[in-house]
Amino acid sequence: MAAQRISCQACDASAYRDDRFCRQCGTPLTTGPSSWGSRKHVVVLFIDLIGSTAIAERMDPEPLRVLMERYYRACTGIIGGHGGVVEKFIGDAVMAVFGFPLAHEDDGLRAVHAAVETVRAVRALSSSLSPSRGAELDVHCGVYSGEVVATSAGGDLRVVGDAVNTAARLQSAAKAGEVLVGREVAFSVRSRYEMAEIEPLVLKGKSEPVRAWLVGEPRRERDDGHRTGLVGRADELRQLGDAYRHTRDGRRSHVVRVLGGPGIGKTRLVREFLASCQEAGAKVLTGRCHSYGKEVTYRPVAEMIDGYPGGWDALAGGVGGVARVREAALRGLRAAAGGATLGVEEIAWAVRHWFSCLAETAPALVVVFDDLHWAEPTLLALVEAAAEELRTVPVLLVCVARPDLMETSPRFGGVEATTVELNGLARADMEAFLTALSTPGEVEAHHASDELAWVVEASGGNPLYAAHMLDMLREGAPATIPPTVNALLSARIDRLPDGERTLLARAATIGPEFSRELLAVLAGPDDSARAERAALSSLLRRRLVETTDGSAYRFAQALTRDVAYAMTPKALRLDWHTRVADVLSRRGDGPAGHGDRTEVAYHLEAACLLGRALDPGAPEHGVMALRAARALEGAGMRAVARKDLSAGIALLERGRAVLTAGEGPYAAMSVRLSDAWLSLGDRVRAFAALDDAGQALAGNDRARRLVDASRLLLGLRFGVEAPDAVTAGCARIAGALLDDPEDHFGWSRLHQVQALSALSSGRIGQAESELRLATARARAMGDEYEEKRLLIAHCELAQWSPEHVDTGIELCVQVASRYGGDRAFLVPVLVTRARLTALRGDIGEARQLLATAGADAEELRLTLARASVAQARGAVESLAGDHAEAARCFERAARVLAAAGHAMATQTLLVSAARERVRAGLPVAHLDGVLGGGAAGLEPRAEVIALAVRARVAGGAGDADTVMRLGSAAVERLGRVDDPVLHAEVLFDLAEATDLCGHPGYAAELAERAREHYRARGVRQGEATVTGWLVARRGGGRPG
């Protein structure tokens, strides 16, 4: 029985029913409807006839019908011959689509070819008419590309999208015989046709003018494309080998940047290099960055940890150091692998320590960060810090990236880094590469048909292009030149059977990595598990996806995922993102839970944006937006909590973006965003985040109060809010909050403003009370991060508190026990405890605590913490009597703060340093400049200290009048400050100054008052110093 024959819908060529593709044009041969409407990037061609009305007026209907049939037949034949499909006839107009149902890599060129040929054909048709008709036929054409939704059922094609309307408008704007095209089409065909850009067109229905190009004469020149490559890399391998030997023999770290475009062969080159390193005994770690997903910041480090030979036990066994250091390093590595939250400084130090330990047991350690152009700034900082801190360790950091990395981070790696740039492969190398990919039979067949030569030529030396083109040839695709990788992959995906294409779309919606479990979640009611397994196996064979373990998979190329996702209808994506988010939301809160919640945020955000694009007014999108915003806020605050501020800011910005301004948690996220920008030191953006929110919150009293209070707090920190304005603002907000006792966030921020206001005026006790209230409110709203931050601030404030030193030490111990795993947060707690311990009289323990805090600050690269440690060391050494060393410590702290732009705090430290120099009998350079003529313009504490130091200098000169005048001013200002230690220190300074100028009785009185202040605070060290001075004086001597 003869096989049944059918006709190709695109070109009318005859085919057998069992054929999958037309043998003439390559179009898929379908006899039934597609499984679902396809979202595609297509090229739309509109052709309209000019002169038909005049011809119709002069012709009898019967010959007119024959003429029009010849016109339609010419259009249909030309369009079909170039792989297009006629979507419909509209009177004399023809609409055709290129890229559906099958995408080609050169659909833009095909459409322009069809338009140009149609113009010639219609003009030839017109010239065949009898001159007696008195009219001529011509056409004008428009070509435009863009995303559409296309469906085909029962042989009827339906295409909907802006590209259709724009192509029709371009056709209307074209003159007789002209072909006007849009930007994408113009760029894709410019190597084959002369193109002339015309003035942007104001088209009906378009909000903005549309750029357009007029197609000119064909060109003979052809662009061979970008020259890229993968193998045959002798020079590049030599460069990498030299870098390795430099690292190994010099016992020092080195950075290599391997740069090249996508598909150029960077990863293959590095893989070859690593094999030689391992043969030489080196240890190797590899990890890859991702553009998004769960815990992307440290994903490369997590992959290094997960892939470590022997697993976690073997890894832990190789981490050296004393018990405390080893435990801290393992905590940091667990955090990097997706465990408990730790600060970025802690994680970065742990990674550096791990690298150092591994390098000590091998000739060298080679660490590869692949796709580093996707890296978060936090990871880039980690890599650069590793290179800097491990200078004397044989660690080779191989950074593989696209050139974009050096555009966004031009100084990455430093001037000493080695750069290996990859360009296209030579023809002989590409032929060898393709031969290696092919079986002997395929090589022979390709040579016979010149297909191998076509791939070599068309690929431009890019192995990714060439490998996919070879796969397409195996699947029977026509040999066409792909203009971009995106077009090539679109064409390849289009040729997949429905089941495989659908599975690929579901996987793309899940993300770059996916599991069978989540694929099953997206399965339809009629899908069988067996069919899914078969489709997945086929995708593995086609090398579109690859397995990571028994149930986890990933896309072999990120671009494959991107193209498959873009081809999926938005309605399906909306449904699938929502379903995945619901499943992930129900998962537990174990170590993987953090990653799941980050994925939940991504999927909810995607669903929200898709829903708005499909139906902006649908009420259910508001609920989805709130879910997405809260998920993004949670993910952002987890990043902020570990001090991954850049990632946290990005997530919080995305959370605000899905909300209507002023809606739901918009105000809270704006405040969090402002805090994060402040932590990064960006004052302008910190204010801008609050200003943006303030403009959108006119009708929301609670949200407005929160933003106003946060702005007052920010203004106080930077000294841009006048005291009267702060007082008035606090009173207004407090009055409104009295009617809203459950507004915990608003109350907490108000108490923080009042605490900072009290602190700035020296009222430490009131500041502590306000901080306690703020902390209680943070605890009431379940905000662990805010509570933690406020507890740390309370600990720092305990250094100057009027309460007994034992109370402050007890608070430090409690906070340290609660947050013991986070060294970055605990440095200020250790500093406070050290100073309080010294005040209590244990100088040795205080020095040990500061040594620990200092080591942590150095290892974690905490710049401001270094200043805090140096300042505390100055205070401790002053108590110990080593005033010269105390001065050096204060000056060191001042230099750090000055470099960071903290002018007021720098001045306070310089005043303290001047006091210690005077006590030590050392000269003070620029005394008036440091202390100020009248001590005006300084912080309250610095102002009092400056007056006392100037009095002491006057006492040494025997100027009794100046001593008494400055002493009176200092005592008067002390009444505004409630720090007992400051009272004691200043009174004792004045006692010594008064004694020097011959007023022993008044001096003793001042010293007794100082001793009482020390005693009330429990400052045994200070009390002992003053007592010793009094005893020596009463014995007739003068203390030294």
C-alpha cells in the first residue's frame, strides 16, 4: 500500500505523512494542533498591493480574478520558498510570519529576501499587463521582529503581538517598491543588503517614534561572524602553566584572568590546564557563579565544599589551627555552603584560612572561579582579599569570565594579575574539534556534502556554535548560517518533539538547575512519569541538559535555558512559577531552608511581574505582589544580616519594585534599604531611599511616621538635623504613636532617635534607657536582626554608662553567649568588655580581650572595628599609666576614621591623644588646632576633655588664672554629661593642674570628687590611681 502524501503548509511541496519535516524548506509537518500556544520571537512581513483600484476600474472581473490569483500565488510561493508561512490575506495585503512553526537562525534575512523578491515579481507581473490598462501594479512592504504568541490548529495560524501591528505600520509608511524594516531586522541583514536609516517614524498606535531602515541593493560581502574558539590553545596553556610555576616556585599567591565571550572555550581550556596541575601534585578546587538562584553569592565556594574529595569529614580534617580558629573556620565554611547565617567577613576569612591550610600540604593550590562575570560584589571582594591576604601562600586563583567583568570591575585582580584572552580558533583547529565530536561515518558524510566546511566557516571558530550546528545536522536541520547563538538555540529547541520541548520549558521555569521532584509538580494531568523520564533521557542524550546526581539536573548551557524560557507562554510561566513557589514554601526550615526561601522569592517575583504583564488590573495580583515583596524582603534581610550588603540591597530594591508605591511593607523595606546603604557608607542613597518612600506615603500615617523617624535618625547621624528640629519631630511622632501602641517598628525607631539625641548631648543614661525601649519593641515585632543590632549598640554604650561596670560586663557576656558564632558582630562587644575590665582593674585580661578583638578585626577586614580596637587600647593603656602608648593608639584610631570620612569622631580621638601626650610630658603639635581655642565645635565629651587639657598645660606654666577659668568652664560643662568616668578623669586632670599652680586645698577637693565618681562606677583602677596621688600629696611629696 502506497504511503499517504500531504502538502507542506509553508511551500506546498509534496511530502509523506510519516515525514517530520518538509524536505524542501525544513518546516515541521504537523497534522494536528500544537500541544500549547507558543511564545516565540518571530519576523512578521506585511505586503500590500498598490494600483489595484485603478486596474479594477479598467478590467473585467474575470481577468481581474486571474490577475489577483497570480499575485497571491506569487506572494505565497516566494514566502513559502523562504520558509515563511502566510498567516492571512487582508484584501490586497498579505501577512506572513517567519519563525513559526519552525524558527530559523536567519529568519530576518529570509523575510527581507521574500519582500525584495515579491517587489520584483509584482513589477514583472505589472509589466506583463497590456499597456491599454493604463495603470501599473506595485507593492510596499514592512518587516519587523518581536515576541508574539502563535498558535496553529487545524491548519489555521494565529499570531498575536506588537510585532504584527508594527510591521503593518511600517508597510503603510513605505512608498511604492520600498521595503522598510525595524532595528533588529536591519542589524541581522546588514551584511547582505545596503541599509539606510531614515527619520524615526511616528506610527499610529505607537507611543514613541519607531526607528526604521530602508532596504537597498544586495551586498556581496559577508560577515564571517565573531571569531571564537575552544581548543588548539598551546599559547594559552603555556600562559597558565607559567602562572602555576610562578605560584608554586615562588610560594606566593597569583591571580589569572581567563577572559572570552560565551562559548569561546574558556572552561575547556581551564579543564585541560587543571589536569596537568593535578598530575603535578597540586590540589584543585572549582566552583561556578550563577546569575540567580539560591544563595548565589557563595555558590562557587559551596560547590568547592560539596565537591571536596572525601566529603565534609575529609575537608574538616584538613582545616588546621588552634581549636578556636579551627572551629571558627568550619563555621564560616558551613555558612558558605548554605548553613547558618554569618557575616561576610567571617565567611571570607574562613575561605582564606581553608585555602591556606590546603596549600600548605601540596606544591600549590589551584582555585577556579568559573563564570565570574555573574559574581556578586561580595564574592569579588572575597577573591581579591584572598589574593591580597595570602601573598605568602602558593594559591593560584583562576578567574574565568566574559569580558563584561573587566567593564564592571576594571581593576579586578590588580595590575600584577595575568590575563589570558581567548579569540577564535584557526580553521585547522576547528576542523580537528569537529572531527573529535563526530563518528568516523559522520566525518565521511559531512566531507562528502561539504557540511563540515560549512560548519567551520559559519561558526567563526566558536566551538559552542559549531557543536550545536553539528547536532542540528544530525537531526536533519537545513544548513543555514546562524546570526546569533540565541537564534541557533531557538531553532534547535523548535525541532524538539512536543514532550521534550514542554519538559525543557518547565525546567527553564524552575531555573538553571532543576529536580525531578519539581518537574513532577509542573506535570499536567495527562502526563505520565514514564513519558517524562523518556523525554529527560532524550534531552540528556542531546546534551541540552546534564545530570548533577541521580535526581538533580542542570542546563548544559545557560543560554539554552534563557531561550527555552523566553519561548514559553507567559500564562504558563505564571502558573508554573506560582506552583513551584507554593511547593518550596511548604518545605522545612533546615539548612537548605534559607536557599529554598530565596528561590521562593524569585518565583513569586517572576509570577507577580508576569501576572501584571498579562492582566494589570486583576485583583489577585495584589496578593501575589505582597507575597513576593515579603519573600524578597526576607531574603534581602538574610543577606544584610550576614553583611552581604550589595546582595541585600538588590533584593530589597526588587521587593519594593513589585509593590505599588506605599503598599504593604513598602515603608519598612525603604527603611531597611536606607539602613543598608548607610552601612555601605552611601549617605546620598540612604537619604534617597527614605525620600522616595516619603513621597509615596501621604495617605498612610503609620508608614509615614516610620519613614519620618528613620529620616530624623539619619539626619542626626550625619549632623544635618538641628536639635530643635529633632525635638519637634520627636514630639510630633510621639503624639501620633500614642494612638497606635502596637506600631512596634515606629516606636522602636522613635526610641532610637531619642537615644542618639541623648547620646549626642552627653546624656548616656537616657540614651541607654531609650535603647532598652527600642530593643524591646524590636523583640515584640520579631525582628531578630534589629534586636541584635540594638543590643550591640547598647553594649558599646556601656563603656560610658553611669551604671556599675559589672552591669556592663554582664551585658557583654550575655550578648556574646547569644551571638557567639558571629565574630564580626562581636568585635564591638569584646572591645566594650575589654575597656570595662580594665576599669575594674584587670589590665592583663583587658589586653587579652583586645588582642582577640584586634585579630578578628584584621582577619575579617573590618576597617571601622580596627579603629574601635585602637581606641579601646588607648583607654586601657591610659589606665595602666602608659600615656605615651595610649597617645599612639588614639592617633592610630584617628587615622583610620579620618580615612573613612568620620571627621567629628576623628577630632575627638585627636583630643584624647593630646591629653595622653600632655600626661606623658610629650609635646603636642599644633595644640590650639587640636584642642580648639575655646573648645567650641567639638563633641560634648571632647569639649570637656579639651578644656581640662588646656588647664593642665596652663598649670604647668604656672598660669593660675587660666587654670581657674578653664577649670570652671570644664566643671560647668560636666554638668551636662552623665558619664562618671569622664567626670572622674576631667576632675583629676583639673586637680593636678590646680596643684601645679599652688592651690593644694582645692586640688585635693577636686581629687576627692574624682575618686567618688570612680568608686560609684566600680572603677577600681582609677580609684587606686587617685588614692595613690592623694596619699603621696598628704605625705608631703608630689606624685610623678
